[in-house]
Amino acid sequence: MSKDFLYNDIANAIASQIRTGVLKSGDRLPSVRILCKDHGISMNTAKRVFLELESRSLIDSKPQSGYFVSRQSDIKLPLPEVSRPSSVANDKEPDELISTVYADMGDDRLTLFSISALSGDLLPLVKLKKEIGHAIRDLKDAGTAYESLQGNVKLRRMVAVRSLAWGGDLHENDVITTNGAINAVSLCLMALGKPGDTVAMESPCYPGTLQLVISLGFKVLELPTHPVTGLEIEALKEAIPKINICLLVPNFNTPLGSCVPDEHKKEIVNLLSRHDIPLIEDDVYGDLYFGMQRPKCCKSFDKEGNVLWCSSVSKSLVPGFRVGWVAPGKYKEKLLKLKRIHSISSASIIQESVANFLKTGKYENHLRQLRRILQDNYQNYIHAIAQYFPEGTKISRPQGGLSIWVEFSKNIDTRKLYDLAIKQQISIAPGRMFTLQDQFENCMRLCIGLAWSTEIKFKLKQLGNLAKVMQMN
């Protein structure tokens, strides 16, 4: 019996028990280990079973507790379609639309469903302020001197220690600190390619990354992407002759929130390594998982230094600190040279503060609470969308991260929906922002990083009503 047959057979059997009422809302499911033992399957196959059930909104995972039948399992919202972008590389960006939406950032009058970041209510601000004071006191010359080129050693050491959680084996000397993850990705692109080269990316993809790639003179080849399992590997195989660099967000990418299964990550790393194509891995959402454990990174399977792993605390702790890092593998010296040219040094006090936050365990405590909040937010959004949005609305099934991808019927243009919503003090991210092609006009991204409230629920209701009116016209 094949692994695919087992995976589907077991998932369908459990789904049938949920739908027929044998397993009821709130019931606890067997653990991954018990499922392995009972069915004679591998850990990866068992995890795929649970991932599939979560993608159907039939079960929920709770950290340190296990898997449970979802209290929202009676809500039937279909998945968005697998993206089918053109196979021709492109460099046309929706600059005006992106500029319009990002101009909303920082406007306290608006409900910012459009910006993929945590609201201040979810940040440990008091504790962070204390760490800044400690950093000024403990650093030589109160942190006024230049930091070493490679970055704060304590921060690099903590990043290396935390890599064990995702199957990494980093040393502090493998890591270079940066001004956020986007700066890390920028340095990687400049180190790896030249104007005119082609970068393979998921479709849809984060607008900031698209703009960065185009600004450096590269072309983008968007690849078909599944809303649950991420990049379609067969599409990547076909694209190999056309690409020079691959840039992926395997764990909970925005806007889909998809997570590439571990066996697919390994296959991607091996495929690119065989063809000497470097992989830039943006893992900025990796710590925001809803399940029992952090997903592995592509870097976990990198044996030749071909994966440049980038991350930061911008999405998980504090956006404004701009603390990021990269483990560039065999490209380390190239990145150090570029960092010296473009920024010389990183902010000593801020990096020391974040390093202490990680070292004392405060970061992990914060993450445990934050993951529960985000998972609850996701469930609240599902319920509100099912209740208030037009019939036939499709949504993604993120297993972590900060985003939900919403797909309407073809007659709803989300650029026009944005114009209507902004009059109600609501900002959304139209789907056309997330591609260089003419697609996703009927889609949008919603951020779940806002503290849930009756006001947020009301704004979703308003948004749904606007979409209903558009669908009728």
C-alpha cells in the first residue's frame, strides 16, 4: 500500500467519523505516535493526515495538548484554487496599488486587515522596554560604539541555539545579523545574481519581496502554489532550465499561510543543489505555528551550504526593531562584504535587547501565548467569514503565520472592494498586490494579527456586506 493511499485513506476515515458524529466537536484525537503505531505508518505520513484534516477545518491543534475535533467543523468553506500563473518570467509590478495600500500603515483610524504584522496589543512592550535599559547598562560604552560586522555575538549565539528546534545545526559563526528579514533577503539576492537573472517564487507572494526583486533588476518566474502544501514541486522541476535563483517562504507564507511538508522541503533542496541553483529561504513566520511543533526548514536538509536561511523577529515579537539575520552557508563572505558596503554595522542596543529576550526564555513564553491567540483569531475569522461573506467564498487553511487568503467569485474585484472598504475605515490587501501578472483580482489577504474584539468582528461583517452588494451587481 503506497504512502499516498495510506494518507488519504486514514484522513478520509477520520473525516467520516467527524461528519457522522462518531467523533464530536471538542473530542481529542489520537497523538501522532499512536496513529503511527495503530496504522504502521511513518511520523511524516501521520503528520500529513493531521495536516489534511486541519486543511478541511475538521480538527484543531493545540500546543502541548494535541489534536481536537474543531468546534468550527460544521462550517463548510472551500479551499482557494491552486494558483496557475503564466510560465513566462515577468517584471511588471502593481506599484500604484501597493503604494496606496501601504500608505495606510500607521493610520490609527483604520482597521488594518491589510498589513501582515502584530498589533501593539499583542506585543510584550513593558518587558521589551526593560531589556533596552539592561542593554544600555551592560554594553560597552552603553552601546554607542559600532557593533562587529557579523553582528551581536549573543544574538547570533541564540539564533544558533534556537535552530535546533527546526532541525538546524548552526553555530554562532554561521549567522550574520541584518536590519530585518527583508534586508537579509536583499543581501542574498545581490550576492547571488545580476540584473536580468530569473528568480523563481511562489504565486501569490509577499508584495515587498516582489518589489525588492524587481528593483534589483531581476525577473520573477511565479510558480503554481497549493494553498495548503505550498510550492508545486513538479512545476519547480519544469522551471529549472529557466531560473538562476529560487526564493521561497516554505513555512506559513503570506498570503496563503501554506506550509511545505518536510519531505517536499528535502526534495526541493536536493533538486536545487543538483542544478547548483541557490535557495533563499525566508523563514520569518516559522515560529508562529499552530500545531504541536515547529516545522523544519529547508536549511535542515542543506548539506552543501546552498540554502541561505533568513529570518527575524519582525513578525513574531516587534516589527519596529528591525532585527533579522541570515545563515548564508557557502556564500558567507559575499554577504559580509555586501553588509560592510551597505550598512557597516547593526544597531547594538536593539540587537542586545532581543538577544537577552531570547536568552532569558521570555521570547518562548511570549510565543506560547501568541500562538494560542493567533489560532483563536483564525477560528474567529473563519466563523465571521462563514457568517457574513458571500456564499461561495473560499478561504485558505493556514497552519500558522498571520494571514488568511480569501477568494471571492470572479465578479468581485477586490481593488474596487478596497475603495469601498476604506470609506468604512477598513483597509484590505487586494490580491493583485501579490503577483506580477493579471491574476487574483477576486482575492484578498486578511491579517489575523489584530487583537480580536467585537469591533474586529463588526468590521468583518461590514466587509462581508460590501462584498455581497458587489456580488449582486
